[in-house]
Amino acid sequence: MRLLLSEMQKELNEDCVLSEELEKRISKLTFYHVPKDFLFADDYVFNCKYENFEKASRAAFSFGHDSPRSPIENLDKIIPDGDLLKKFELMHLLFFQKQSKLMPTCMIVFSDNTFELNSFESSIKTTVYRKFNEIAKRIEKEDIVNILFVTEMYIYNTNDIKNLDSQERGKHAKNEILIFFMIDNQLSIKSHSYDTKKVNDLKYIASIMHSNQTEQELPAFMNPVKLEFERLLRDVDETITPHNNGS
């Protein structure tokens, strides 16, 4: 309805008190501010042990405006040193130091040097898989060039969690880490992990952040974005590589 009113105003090019009043009322509705994926998508997991479906309990962080993109130069002003991954790491390490908790957050970087942050929480992993599938579908259309992700993960002894579902595994965790992943449109992959018990140790943080050794693997839930970047690179190669027609 709000989009319809906006288009009517553009078409008629006239001031309308009634239309303006309707727009103001719509903007105050709680429904209008609910993220679209909360309105149109539900996440479930099938529990084989109990033979039932579990619906996700979800939360998301909203920036309170329609255009979530920000210039990367704004991030440079806050954290002037280091590459984009280091800035992303430092920003979220500082958050974690203050609150000992962090929502899984995806940073989407566009070719026009703007970025978007998507922070969310869910009781099941299905949400994470859906999020990255949705991002993968946006890559070509929105010219996405880099994707970063941070989340908390548990470290387990494999023998302790055999035949346990994700809800039951938590109490068997040996350690908890804050892990960062990055992949760009040239398939450069980087990852750093931090022991959550040591995040207040600045020397420890510096040793990890400035280490030349980074993991070159992504978790399975990020495969859709990797595959999409691979597809786009193949398309470019096929476009610029001349075909041998035998002449």
C-alpha cells in the first residue's frame, strides 16, 4: 500500500493530504518494520530421534531504516588500520569483550565500496543455511564482491556427541571459539578463530590477527556463495577465452 501511494504521487505530481496521512500511519505500524524473512519464511529441522519437526526461534538486529548499506570509508574512520577482514574481526571482538555474546553476523560487500550487515539468531542451523542460500542468489544481481561471517562455535570430542542432536551437544563442549570467515569473488578464502576465554588478552588477539597462517576452508553452510562465485568466474573465463575454430 505504501509503494502504491508513492507511485501515485509520482504519477500525479500533486500533494494529497490523505495520502500523506496514510503513509504516516503505515510507517508507524509494527508490521511494516518486521523483516520480510520473518513474515514470509519459517525455518524447521526434522528430529529423527523423536520423529518431529522443530520450528526455529529467531531474532534479528535491525538498523531501523530502509537502506542498510553504508560506505566502507565509514568503517575506515572507526578502525583505520588493517584490511577489511581485520577491521571486521576487531569490531566484533570489541563487541564480544563488552557483552560476552555475539549474534552471528554476515557482512556483504558490494562493488561500489558499500557494505551491509546482517545479524541474526536462531535456535537451529536451518536458518544459517537459508541465509547463505539467499545471499548466493543476490551475488550476481547486486554485484556482491566479498562476504564475511562471524559466529560462535563449540569444540567437541567426537566420541562424546555421537548420536546426539545439536541441542544435546552443547553440554559436552570442550571449548568455545569465535570464528571469522571470508570469501571474495576471486575465491580468496581466509579464516581466523579466537578462544573466547582469551578475547580480553590483547597480545593473544594480535598474535592471531596478524598471523600469516589462516584457514583456507569454509564451513558447509557457506558453500552456496562459494559455488556462485566459482560459476561467475567460469562465465568470465569462457567470455574472454577465444574459441579455436580450426582456422
